[in-house]
Amino acid sequence: MYKNEGKNILRKSSHEIGNTNETKACKYLIKMGYVILARNYRIKSGEIDIICKKNQTIVAVEVKTLKSCWDEEDILYLISPMKRYKIKNVFANYLATNNLITYYNTRFDVIVVLGDKIRHYSGAF
């Protein structure tokens, strides 16, 4: 809780904001015809925000929250090479654990949330 001109105001933590925006992303994906398979899938080496499926493609989705407008080129820099590496390893674990490796195509997407605006970057990396 922070004080603002003598009044107590509550601010959401970055974890709460991230959770809220992941929920927005899930609702968006469902509206676009995806089925959510997992949310916050976590193993020792990392986490994937959302794993979903549409037709014969299983998608690992990283959700990013921005506080200001973005340029299309900025999306390339939102996820570091190390984060991409971890997401790919976690995704491989999910696919192997659920015996899905040979049955589906796979893809890595990014969803960017800025307030109520959502942009979906299919095949982002």
C-alpha cells in the first residue's frame, strides 16, 4: 500500500498484474478458437504462461505486459534469448510428458497486453 496525498491507495503487485493479463490473454485465445491446455506450466528449469491448441497445432504463449505503446520491432526484444531457450525446453518437456510430440505441429507465440489492448504475434520465435 502506498500513500498518495495523505490517502491510502492500493496498487496491484507485478504478479497480480501479470496474472490479470494472462487471464485476458486466455479469454482472447478462447474467443479466437483456441483450447487452453495449461496455464503457468512450470518445471524446475522454467515456465510457460499459456499452452493452448487450435486444430492440429499446440502453441506455447508468452504473455508480456507493457506500460506504454510499442513498436512492432520491439517485440523481438521483449523475450531474451535465454528466456526463449528456457521456454523451448519447458515446452519440449510438456509435449513429452503428455505424449504429444508426434501428433501435433508446434509454435511459439507472444501476446502483448497494454491496458485493454491485446496484440497476438503468431510464430514470434
